[in-house]
Amino acid sequence: MKYLAFATIIMALDGANAGQAGAETISSSYTSTAPKACRMIGKPNEEDGSTTRVCPGKSGLVVLINEGDLREVVSVGRSHQAAAREPAAQAWFGPFSSTGNTVEWRAAGSKPYAIIQRWQIADNSEQDNRGGPVSRAMLAVTRLPPGEVCHVAYIDAAANPGANELARQAADNFARDFKCGADQVKTVGQSGRTTALTKR
């Protein structure tokens, strides 16, 4: 009888834990990195004109955007100083690049674990009607603390009609266990010209 009672308690606890895990829903929410939603850190660099701005995120995190030489880097941290120390703060692309003004936050319950952003990568092999390089769209998935902040996956927007959903799946499946520096950034879905441009 004692064993039966103990087993019943364990089963009840297991059921409660399973219920809690099941109740932890995965969701998306959004913030803006438009200049008017952010604040500038210091003044533009006199030598190269580079700028840094910090934007409000979710759950006490901020988004740091550094722009210089027509290239952006984006990182996340508890403060702009912490974000600047993360691997993502050094994740430059070779071609000119910029990000859209919307950040999608993937979260389990109230805890975000990844962001998704749309990037525009310049393709110097083709010119637009103004004579500049064609801009090609890509989604980048970035993992969040705990642990380091770095790029996890790239999705070519032109090659994949369901790019947004692929990015969410990549965030959900890979971000939390991804080891920055040890694991390679994944190309998710069909490879295309844009993801080829990210390779150095």
C-alpha cells in the first residue's frame, strides 16, 4: 500500500509537470528598431560616420544596432554594453547590409529565446535601375541569453515562399541548444543567391 501511494504521488507530480510544460506556449511578439523608437549612443564617428543606437526589446533585453561603412550588425543584451560584447556584435556580412525595422521575438511563455529579422544584402553582381547593387532579402535567426548571442540560421526569402514560417521553426528547433562558435550557422530551406552572399 505504501508503494502504491508513493507511485501515485510520483504520477501526480509527473502529470503536473507535463501540464506545466504543455501550458508553456510558443509565441511571437514584435518590437521596432526604427530610429525614432531607439536612442543614439554617443555621436557619429568622425572618421567613418558609424553610428550606434539602442532599442527597447522584450523581458528587459535591448537591441543594439551598429552601422558603419553601409553595413549593420545587430546584437542583444541586458544593456547596450553587454550586447556589444556578444558574438553577434561582430557578425558582419561582406556585402553592404541593413535590417528592417521590425524584430520578431520567439518566446516560450514569457521568456524570449530568439529573434528573427529581415536583412537586405547587396548583390554587386547585378545592378538595379539606379545603377546600384540589387538588394536581396534574407531572414536571420539569432539566439538569446542565457548563453551567448549569435546567428543561428539564415533563410533566403526569395528561394523560400514560406520563409517566415521556416525562420520560426529554425528558432524553435535550434536556437536554445545552439553553441556559438562551435556550431555552424544553418542554411534553412532552399539555398539561394542571398544565403550564398553571406558566406565569407
